[in-house]
Amino acid sequence: MRTRFAALLIAGLMAVPAATATVAYADTASQSVVGILMLGEGTIAGTVKRVGKTWFALSDGQQQIDVSAKGWDLSGLNEGDRVTVTGTVKYSAIKPARIVRADGSEVVKR
């Protein structure tokens, strides 16, 4: 019984379509770090913990994940900023398709 329930739960999680468009920052539409790693894509909202030239670390309040943002203009992104990232997972980091700040403005690609 437990095995069947676990299989149904996993199948249900895999069938949930990942959000591909986020209009503005929203915790309610986001997934956890674990969830996005399991699905391989999706949307995660959280707090910026560190910022590098081509990457930043994002925390969902429980865990952190790196966002590989090569080619994105991260000049206005600072530690403590709240952002929503939509993208795919590659090498245990998110490759973003879209990055939205808490005020609804988008981080742009260079």
C-alpha cells in the first residue's frame, strides 16, 4: 500500500506542469529548491543570498540553489533582494529563462 501511494505521489508530481510565465514576483506560484531539482524545471521565488558576476545564490527559506545567469545584467541585483526565477536545472543550478524582481521589473539579458 505504501509503495503504491508513493508511486502515485511521484507520478502526480511529475504530471504537474511547471510554470513557464510569471507576471510578477509571487511566493504562491513558486516551488521549493527540492521541488525544482526533482522536476528539472519550474519557478522558484526567494531571497538573493550572494551575487557574482555571472551567478547568484537564491534561498527559498529552507535551502539554497545557484542561478547560473551568464549573459544576464545582474548589476542591480543585491543580497537580500526578493526575486522569482523561472528556468531549467542544469548541473544542479538553475539556468534562467526569466528573472523578476519583487517590484515586477525584470532582470534583462545583455
